[in-house]
Amino acid sequence: MSQNTKYALLACDVFKEELTTFGGETPPWHRIEYLEMGLHDQPDNLRSEVQAAIARLEVDPAIETVLLAYGLCGNGLLGVHAIRCPLILPRAHDCISILLGGTAPHNEILKENPGTYFYSPGWVRGKRVPGPDREAHIREVYSARYPDDDEMVDDLVEADAETFAHHSCAAYVDLTQNADAETYCKDCAKHLGWQFRRLQGDATMLQDLLNRNWDDTRYLTVPPGHSIALNNQSELVSEPS
Amino acid sequence: MNESLNQLTTAIKAGKRKDARAATAAALEAGLPPQSVLDALTEGMNDVGVRFKANTIFVPEVLVAARAMQKSMDLLEPVLIASGIEPEFSIVIGTVEGDLHDIGKNLVMMMLKGANFKVIDLGVNVSAEAFANAVAEHKPDLVALSALLTTTMPAMESIVCDLSRIEPPIKIIVGGAPITPDFADQIGADGYSADAASAVELAQKLCANAQ
């Protein structure tokens, strides 16, 4: 594939801030499509949404390659394939690995403190991160579902908070100098009684994806008719569909 | 089915812990067989598992249902033991080192209790050494490992590898969102299940085969 390869970028909406910044006024992609963030909660759903989006993009004859701004994402990308175009994606666990520049720093941070919960500008915008807005959202959703049962609503809000009970650190990763999102993360940490940590992101993995620096050690190329898979060493590989 | 058992199943499905406790007390006071109370609980929790898988309910609803089941179990367990219904099999369970996500593990645990397993819960972020120590201490029929993150799948592999050296051999089952049957095979686990209800069936099958 040449440096002029025309590509479509299929990205998780969580990357909108970074991609808007890096893309600038003359973005390197021919087309871009975002899918909503959080689809990894149901990996089968993520897989079918990504698959359907690839099919939509492949219809455009100008597109030669489809880039995926996704990692493994709870194994939701396994089995994904294209019919006509090669697929290229970073070798990463998820968006956090990508924002940190690879799986190695991601693994290192989690090894240091498995109770780390990652925040980024996209996740902050989505208000899905643990914190006061999430609690208010959960209360609103369940108040609508159980309008006459305050006790049940309280129980459900408490149960949602319980899902983060073992976490202890709000770690903010930013490649775009978004002071508002950083402050928001600090406020969430304070609200939850967690430590706040600012992590130094590394833009290389995302920028090299956009700039066609697709070396095999950091990016997987999936030929048409092949699918994304994991080998025995849990490494991303392509295999015949 | 008896009215209080119906009420118990309904209370579990709805995650109403006070109602679950009251219905359990009523059923036991009425002299209903404790096994029938356990069955009513399991029926409720099975329904919760099915709706969770179908995305019609979400994690908080599963958690309140599990709490309601625990309230019922608190009353039921002493009666089960007093009536001679003791757990036939035991299982050591935990999330693997580096993984703090325990919702799936807790759901499996409740379902196993409902199927009358003795469950030794090691909690979250459990090392291979801690699993091995628990196996030596409790001599369970099975060990169950859970992982939610792809980052902790290597830890699951190394724990299975360490536990496979234990004598006498211990059977290991694995599960969690990123785990696949292929991965379970590849790391040498004895079984994999995709959800809590099938984890119970798998555990029952492996324990029965070992007898």
C-alpha cells in the first residue's frame, strides 16, 4: 500500500477530540465514520456494528483501505472482516492502549495499580465515567422505570456505584490539552474519594495510523477475505474467514 | 407452586430484597421443603441471567437481584444444613490477578449456591499462589477463574498453568467477557462457560464425571 492509499477511517466516537485535532483542516482520510462509544459493553453488538459499518464503507469504490480506530475492545473486534478492502488496526487492548501509545505502557500502569480507571476527553464527554453525572444519569433512568419506588431507585444507584467499588484511582489520559476534561476528571476523583493521576499520553500510535506508518509490529493488516483473530500467544493475527 | 414460593421467585426477579426475605421466612414457617425454596430462588435468578444476556436489564438490576437472593440464602442456609441437605460439591472461585471486576464472578457464585455448591470466594485480584493455597486448604472439586479484561487474560493463562501442576489434579473452569472456548482450550482449562447458568451446568457435569 502506497503513501497515497485512499482510506476510510472507522472510529469509536471516543476518539473524536483526538481525531479532530490530528486531522486538522485537510484530514488524511477520504471518509470518516464514527460509531457510538461504549459498544464494547456488549462485544457481540460491537462486532456487528463494526461489520455493518465496514460493509457501508466498502461500497464506496474510491476507498482502497479501511482503518479501524479500535483495539481488541473486549474481543469485540474478533471475527471482523472485509470483502474488498484490507483492514488495518492498531495492536492494542482498547482506546486506552492507543492513547498511551501501545499495550506495554497500558499493562505497566494496570500492573502498578489494577484499581486504575481511565478517563479521556471522549469518555468525559460521554459522561459514562464514574462520577456525579453518571450517578445522576443512572438515577434518572431508573426513576423513569420505577417511578413509585424510591427505595428501588436508591438500591440501583448504589448497585451501579458498587461496580466501581474496587477502583481507587482516576487516571486522565489526554493528547489534546483539554483542561476542562482534566478538571472534570479531578472532580470525579474527589467525588469518589479516589486518587487523581495525570498520565502522559503518546500520540504516536494514533498519528502513525492516520499517516500510513503501518509497520507490522504495531498494526495488523487483514487482507480481504480474512478475519481478525488471536493466535496462541494472544497476539492479533489475521486468518482466512 | 405454593404462593410464598411464587412470591419469592417474583421478588428475586424484581430485586426486592425485603420481599425475598419475607417470602423465604413465610415458606420456611409453612414447613415447605428447603429444597423447594432453593429451587424457587434459582428459578428467579435464572430469569435474571437470561434477561441480562438479552440486554433487557443491566448490571445494577442483576446486582440487586443477587443481593435479594443473598438475603434469602441467609435464612435458608441454616435450614438446608439442619435438614441434611449439605452441599455435595465445593468450588473455589475468584477473579484473576490484576482484575478487579467481580460482577460476573458474583453472579456465577450466587447461581452455584442456588445449585447447592459450597462456594469458597477468594474475591478479586487473586494470585496463583492464593488459589493454590485455597485448593490445599479446602480441597475443592473445582476451581473457577474469571477475567473481564483482555489485559488480564495472560494472568488467567499463568494461573491455570500453575494450578495444573497441583497433585492430585484439580479441575479448572474459566469465564468472563473476553474469554472464548478456544482460549480456554489453549490455556489448558477443563471447561468454559459463556454465562452463569451454563457455568452451573458445567460445574455439575465436571463434578459428576469425577465421581
